[in-house]
Amino acid sequence: MKRSWYSKKWVIILIHVAAWALLFSLPHLLSSSGNEKQAPPRDSNNSNAGIYFQVVMSLIWVSFFYFNAYFLVPKFIYQKKYWRFALLQLFSVAFLVTVATLFFKLFISPQHFNPRGLVFINFFIYLFFLALSTAYQLINEKVRTDKLASEKENENLKTELSLLRSQVSPHFMFNVLNNMVALARKQSDQLEPSLIKLSSLMRYMLYEADEDKVPLEKEIEYLQSYIDLQQQRFGKKVKVNVTVDAPDNSLEIEPMLLIPFVENAFKHGTGLIEDAQIDIDLRAKNNVLQFMVRNKYNEASSEVKDKTSGIGLTNVKRRLNLLYGGNHGLLITKKDDWFVVSLQLTLH
């Protein structure tokens, strides 16, 4: 997976450096902007000593920030060792105040040393860096965990969709090959054009079905080839009405998403059914696909077929939920010996 530019290590380091530079320069910027009068001249030695002291203490506070963020919090907070974490914080604040006292006496002057003021100031600075580093690590860990969960969910989604698609294909091929066997036994002249259509279907399944999306017109061609093969098989035994109105050639759809509905109609709409009829209507307008498949059915024969009918409709329902969520509508009804599937999709 390609990393975003802002997640690269050198960018993160630059952001941290810039943030520290801004943070430690704020007191000087605010003091200089708030004091318009000319300050009295100061001794250069004392000025340099003050700068050295501030630089050293800044490095110490930065070190404490990363030590707490990357060692203390993961080792004790994440493992719920709160008492140990609190005890180490007491040692940390004592250590930091002691170091600040030593460096103040070293760089500034023992005569100007005010223990109460130094402890008071450094304690609040400690609290600030403790809260800042702890919040930084907790937020950073939350972002990392969410990112891993999102990547895992995407991988699981891809795996599940691939599995569902592969489960549809063998069932479809089983029906088509049965059609070829029936035509061969009849020594029908339709065998050769049927084999050509089958070759076209195989090409679509091998080279197009692995894509995330395909042009809607290719999916329609795939459906039409399948319907033609079935019509060759059943002839006048089944009346098939097909209406297609999809003038927009720029629309895309997931491959082999519609075929299970048509396959189901031929499976349950043929056989011991009087005046068998299958109606297929596909319309696309304003990026909305309206797809309707209906077939006459016999309740008694359907119960027998359902035992070996595979999981085509179950799979396509699952695929629709995974791919479209609330951006689709699927209605399946049985009424007056008609089995009707109505699907609405928002395409792009």
C-alpha cells in the first residue's frame, strides 16, 4: 500500500522539529511583542548564561516528552500498571526539579536561586509536558489502531467479495455446460454459435470479472449472451421478454452482479410450469439502475429445486450489502404464481 506523504518518517521529523521550535520560541515572541519600550542593557555574560540554561532545559523537557510518550505510557498505561506509572512520575518530577536546580546554579547564579519559585515553575512545566506527551501517545495509538482496523476490514472485504464472486461462477458454468451437452446430444446446428457465445462468456469471466468494476454495457452483453444460450436450450417452452434501456455508456457496475437473478429465474421459472414466462427489464437513467426480473413459478417444484439451488441469491444479497450498503434497494416478492425481483442501484 502506498504511504501518504504526511506519514513518511522525514515529514514527521520535520513537523516535530517545527512544533518544538514554535513552542519554545513563543515566550520570547510574546515578551518582545508585549514590551514596546526599549529594555535596559543587560550584562552579556548573564544573557548568554540564561540562553544556555534555556537551551539545556528545553532539551531535557523534550527528552522527557518522548521518554514518557514512547516508554512509560506504552509499558505501564497500556498494561494497566497505573501505580508503577504514578511512582515513576514522582521520581521523574523529583529528578527534573533537581536537574533544573543544578543547571540554574551552574549557568545563572547561586545568589539568585529561589527554591520555592523554581520548584513551582518546573512543577507546572512538568505537568504540561506530562499531559502533552500522554495525550500525544494515546492519540497516536488510537490513530494507528484505527488505521490497522480499517486496513484489516478492507482486506476482509476484498477477500469476502472475491469468495462470493467465485461461488457464483461455478454454479453458472454448471448450467451453461449442461446446455452445451443438451445441444450436442440433439446434434443441433446451434451448437457452434452457442460455443462461440460460451467462449465470450468465459473471456468475460476470466479477464473482466477480476476487475472491481466494468462498464455497464459489458455486463449487459454478458447477460444477453446467457439469455441467448438459455433460449436456445428451452426454445418455445419458455417465453422470454427482454427490455434494455441504458443509453449512458459511462456507467460502471461490479461484474457478475446481476446474473444470479437471471440464473435464478431460468432455474425456477422452467420445468413443470404451465405457460412458463420470464420477463427481464433493465433501465439506467440519471446514474440509477432499475433492474427487474420476474418469472412464473410452481411452489411444489421450487421446493425440490431449492434443495440443490446453490447459494446464488444469498451471495448476491451479501455482495450488495458489502458493496452498496444503503445505496441500493432490493425487493423480492412472491404473488399470484409470480416470483419478482426488483433491484435499484446508484451507479457511477
